[in-house]
Amino acid sequence: MTLTADPPNLLVVDDDGRLRDLLSRFLGENGFLVVTAGDAAEARARLKHFNFDAIILDLMMPGESGLDFARDLRRRSDVPILMLTAMAEADDRINGLEGGADDYVVKPFEPRELLLRIRNILKRGIRAQEAATDLQLGDFLFRRDREELVRDGDPVRLTELEVGLLSALAARPGDVLSRDDLIARTGAAGGGRAVDVQVTRLRRKIEPNPRQPRYLLTVRGQGYVLRPD
């Protein structure tokens, strides 16, 4: 999948027929091929016949919710999912991310923001496909498939939370992940402060100078980003 070859194929899943039609028209006008579904069952039928580059999925639907559908889909597919939700609370966003969503947009939303977020998750998907399995961090090598950090061929001991944190950041190198994102992806207890503590500990293991990090960087007011060599 690339953004410069065939138009990306999107599946829009929402029980609101009017919104489905609006999104189908708007996204079609912006260069996407769009297929729609009114519920999870219809979405599964579409997935049997089409390969989609991303799914725009409503969180709250009658019957099987978008969250349950995303969790089930994640067991067999890594297709990017953009969740649409009318709930703006942090717990709701975290639940969506834990369920397998790559990003979310809160209703009502600005169409241009939706467009930007769709393009971003498509680009991230391309980078993930093209990225090398191993990430070089100075003298360290993180083997993503093994979730193993080595230095000169020797393994470096990491805690379970440090492995989860490094894996989450390594899955999206160059992208800023918020503390909420990292909590959802690592299961860290204790809120944002717990994430900060784990980042500090991980820096002591991978950074030449933890006080002036080169690879695991803080983006003030946003979160953290991993920038490998």
C-alpha cells in the first residue's frame, strides 16, 4: 500500500446512515475509495471481499460495539483503525486504544482533521511495513521481533514494563506518543507519572547521557518519541 499508487481503500463503519453518506462523499472527493457498513456484521462481510488500507469505525453502535469489533479484528489483522467516538473522556480514549485503535477522533469533528488523521495512520502503516525489524540506538540494537535489546551481541536486561515501553515507541519511530497512548499500550499502572519513571529508567540503559537524551526524547506537552539512528 502506498499513497502515491492506487487510491487507498477505506471501510467506514457507522450505524448513522447520514454520516456514512457524508463521509463517503467527502473522502471520495479527497482521493479515497470508500466502502461503507452499518454495523459490525456488515463490516465483517465487507472484509471477506475487500482488502482495506484503513477502517474508520464508530465506537458506539447497537449490538456489537465498535470497541468489541476492533478487539476481535486485532486478533487476525493489523489494518489501521481510526475510531470515531462521541466520548471525550481520557478513559474512553484509552479503552479505544487498548481495543486496537491506532487513533481516534471525537464527534463532532472537523472534516479536515479527520482527513489529516486518516492520512497520518496510512503513512504510519507504510513506515511500519518498510521499517527494518531491528532499530539501532547508538551501541544498542533493539530486535523488535524478539523484543530484545542487545549491546555488542550481549542481551541487556529490561523489565517487562521497559520492554513494553520500548516496543510501543519502536513500533512508531519518529511519532510522538502521549502518556495515555503509552499507558494503553503497556498496561502501566499509576498514570502518567508511572510512564515518566519508566522512561527515566529506560534512558539510563540506552542513552550515552540520560540527562541529555539523544534517542528517547520528551516533546513538551505531548509525550515521548523514539528517534533511532
